[in-house]
Amino acid sequence: MRIAILGTRGIPNNHGGFEQFAEYLSQYLYEKGHEVYVYNSQLHPYQETIWKGVNIVHCKDLEDKLGTFGQFIYDFNCIRDSRKRKFDIILQLGYTSSSVWGWYLPNSSVIVTNMDGLEWKRTKYRKGVRRFLKYAEKLAVKTSDYFVSDSIGIQKYLSEKYNLESVYIPYGANVFESPIPEVIKKYGLTNNGYNMLIARLEPENNIETVLDGHVLSESKIPFLVIGKHETKYGEYLKKKYSNNKCIRFLGGIYNNNHLNNLRFFSNLYFHGHSVGGTNPSLLEAMASGALIAAHNNVFNRSILGQDAVYFKSSEDVSKIMNVQKSECLSYVRNNTDKVVQFYSWSKINQAYEEYLVKCFAKQ
């Protein structure tokens, strides 16, 4: 099939979960003999037209000049370009800034949309923006032919809200099997001698709750905060905790080997995400052999079950700081087993290919 992947900043990944997913899936589909195109922002550092056999289509992106509104223009440019390429399948990843252009999608292509998380619940957005996102969600439902939910919670929501049938295919991960202690030494760290989190610095990821708990516990070991912090909220967090020398804001790290080692050798890995589906960073933490302290919500519990420690408040976090990884190795092993059994990239990619083939065959 001739397949396009829209809705990301582009590959290779230097941004987030959907970009990582597009990287893995596009390679897999190419190796299976499909003709694959991934749309990249013109601002993406990779400027070639082919990446590991995958065709790269660069489209104009004004986000650097217009901020968030530039994302809408970029998505429009991607959709406009897709109209001339006669794709069999267009796989859309998310709908936040693209569904307003859904009416412009080519009628000759089968439109499959990954509905992402419940975007309108994200507290980083103002009320007016959240109302718009509810509207954007409805538009995505109207203008797509088939749907993917990356969590059981999202699948249930779509069924109850829209009477919509969607296939459940979660995000994926690969088990980390080659830890290198020298990597963490470069960061001045020791085995099990630090705690950490990896997230976009946004309110719904409960970063402030976690860091308040760290402060409340009076812990003297390093706490790593990994994620882009050149934002209004990031600056607020850095200022608030500037007097705590244990809290280290490392910014975004995109070297997977470094991230895997940092997670593997940590004592506690905090996952504060409270909105969305099968969060990529959660599966990657499970696959990296981390002991996970997770925000107590249905999305996280549906993945981790009993194999994590949970928190709701900074007081909970303060108490969790006393937990030692060596005391909870069964949690770590069980989560690694789950990745192998349910979330390996090979299984996820195969499930996507089979679904795309099935969708195309119905036309």
C-alpha cells in the first residue's frame, strides 16, 4: 500500500511520543514492502527526502514565528500536499490542530486516526481552548473513516460518547538489556542513588506535586527533571525550586541509550501523567527496568496494575521517597514481562499493519 503518516513534527524523533512511534512504524511498514511517507516540519533538523527507506515530505511550518497557531498552518500544508499524492491510507496521529481541516482530506484515501488522549482535559489549556478541543474531537470523529485508541480508557470513552467503534492498539517499547554504568557517571550519579522523572513540563503531569513531595521529604539525593524547560511553566518550576540544590533540570535528552541507562540505574522513576492513553514514557520506563511511582489514575493503573507505588498528593510522594528499589524488584520484573507480552514494538507494528490492511480492504 501507499501509506502516509501525518500529525507529527517529523522523523527521526527529536520531539515526543508520536514522533517516536512514527519512526518505528514507518520503518516496519517499509520493510514489509509498503511505500511509506512521513510528513516533516520544515523546521525539523533532518532535511533529507529519504530516511532509512521512508519518504520524507517537508511542509512549511510557522510555529517558530506564530507559536501554536503555526501548528494549524503546518497541518493544513500537510493535508493539502496529501491531496496530490494518491495515498491508499492516511494515518493521522492526533487531531488537536488538524481536524479543523478534516473536510479537506482527500476522498480517495482511507483516513485512519489515532485519537490520542482526552486533549480537552489538559489543564495547561485555558477554558476557551479546551472548548475548542472538544469541538476538534467531534470533527475528527466526523472526518475519519476508522479509529485507533491507544488505551482501553480512550476506547471506552469513544464508545460511550460517540457510539464509536475503535481498535485498541497501545504504544510500544523495547526491553532495555544492555545497561552501562559509565553513562550515569557522566551525569555525576551512582547506581540507585537518585530519583527522576521524564515529562513535558506541563501542569497535568503533576511535576509540581512530585517536586513538592521531594522537598517535603527533605531527601538529600539528586532528583532529575528531564524535559524541555524553556517554557513559561518550566521557568516557573525552575524559579520555585532554585534553592533546592538536589533538583536538577536537565532539559530534553533524546539519546535513547542515555535515557535507558538513567531510568535503569535510578531508585525511583516518577510518572505523574494524569491525562491520555498508553503514555509512551510509562512503557519506556517499564521496559528500562525502573521502579515506577505513578500518579493514581485509571490510565496508569490499567497498565501497571499492582506493580507500582502510587501517589495523589505531595504528602504521598514524601512517604514514597523512603521506598528502595531493592525492596520492590518483583514490580520491576513484572513490568518488564508485560512489555514483552503486550507492548513490544514488533507486536504493535504488526497490529497496525494488519489493521491498515483490513481498513483498506473494506473500501
